[in-house]
Amino acid sequence: MKLEALLSSCDEGDCPTLYRTDRGTLVVQGEWITDHGREIPEHETMVEIPVELIRKAVRDGLV
């Protein structure tokens, strides 16, 4: 899978980031959370990203 960075909340590369894949999907990089209280499959995880990252993606026409 190839990832294209769409936008990030910082310039360092280790911050919440939104990516577009060559498969027509989105990938998010964010804080891995474990205290969500949800049952999810073992092959999945949940990450936390700032709401402003999604707002900016919509404003910029990226999604």
C-alpha cells in the first residue's frame, strides 16, 4: 500500500496525520488509545486525532 500525506497537525512527522492510499481509502496517524471501553476485533485498533484535522481536510477539499 502506498500512502500520500494529505495534511498533518505539525511539521515533524510524528503528529496526527491524514493519508490517502492508492486503494482509495484514508489512513490516520494518531495517539493509540486503550481506554475506549469498546469491543473491537484483534486486527483493528483505534487512534485519536484532533477534530480540526478533519475540518481542515474538508475545507481544503482533500476528502
